[in-house]
Amino acid sequence: MRQRALFRVGACALAGLVLLAGATAAAAQTGGVGAGTSEQPTGQPAADGTYYDYWFGARDLRLGMAGEDVKTLNWLLRGLALGTPFHGSFQSPTDGAVRDFQASVGVARDGVVRKSTRKKLAGRMQGQMASWYGPGFYGNRTACGQTLTRKTIGVAHKKLPCGSRVVFAYEGRWARAKVIDRGPFIAGRTWDLTARLAERLGTIPVGTAEVKAVVAP
């Protein structure tokens, strides 16, 4: 579908400093997405149909709550085979899944997702190498049929079906996205994040990073 494996590393390397400078300028206008800061989620999917959130962890979650952070929690629990739905409501199925998980890892079984539970959840995710791409490919169609833009939140994987849901964690930041493309075509790498997703996780400065990931089937 695409013949870009040989060009991706060069494109990302050459564009990295420019993109990072742009991201820094944007952060100055929006309040930033650095350590201790993040965007307030809108509760709506992105225009291209992908979903994202890196606000998970900003508050403790419990029965009766709702929001993009709850949706991230549900995806995550689903990826750990705990049978939660994909929506953003903390209902009985989520409460039961959280309590079961807490019991399995030795955390107080109170159904509240606070720092101790989030840490244990992250510990169950797989560490995998992720690069990022975007500059030089904007305007092209991905292997899954959508147009790649500067705002696209998504991830490339060699084999997972298009639309597969994935939750990522990196140094205290969380994000979720869908598989929209194929790659990366470099040994040792599992994921290729779009630049927008990499910004949200904070991996652009390092280029390639070991992230935590779980697929929500």
C-alpha cells in the first residue's frame, strides 16, 4: 500500500526539530501539554473518527462517573480481558471489573481507580517500542483508507485489523487511538504513532520510545 519504510526515519529525523518547535509554540497558546498539564477532553471523537484522551489520571474514578477518562479506563480494562464496554460511563460492569482487578493485584477492593490502581494497571500493559511519523506524508491516504493530516490521532501496526482500539501509557501520560495504517517497517518497533498522538504521549523529543500498550479487542 505504501512504499515509505525507507524514508520514514529520515523524514522524522529531519522534521523532528521543526515539529517540536511548533508544538512548543502551540503549547504556549493553549496552556501546554507538559508534565502536570494537559488539555481538557471535549468528550467528542476527533473529526476523522479516531478517539483519544490523555486526561486519564487527573482524577480518581468511581461508580457513577462519566467522561473521556472513564472511556480510557474501559478500553484498558477490556484489553486486560475484564469484559468492560467501550463507552465512557462508570457503570456496574466497570465497577465489578475494577474490583476484580484490585483483588487480583492486592489493592484495596473498593472500586475506586486512584493512583495505586492506575500504577497496577500500567504494570499489566506490555512494554513495546514506538516511533512516530507524519511530516512528509500529510495528505496521503493511510493503509486503512483515511487521509493523514496534522491532527490525525492514530497508530500504525503491521498486522492488527484497521480500527483496532489501543491504549498507550508513557511516563504518566495516557492516550488511546485506533489502528489506521500499516507499519513500522523497522525491526524492533511495534507501533508507529501519528505525530499528534506522539505529542500527546510526549514521545516526540525522544523519537523512538518504549511505551506501554494494550489492545482492547
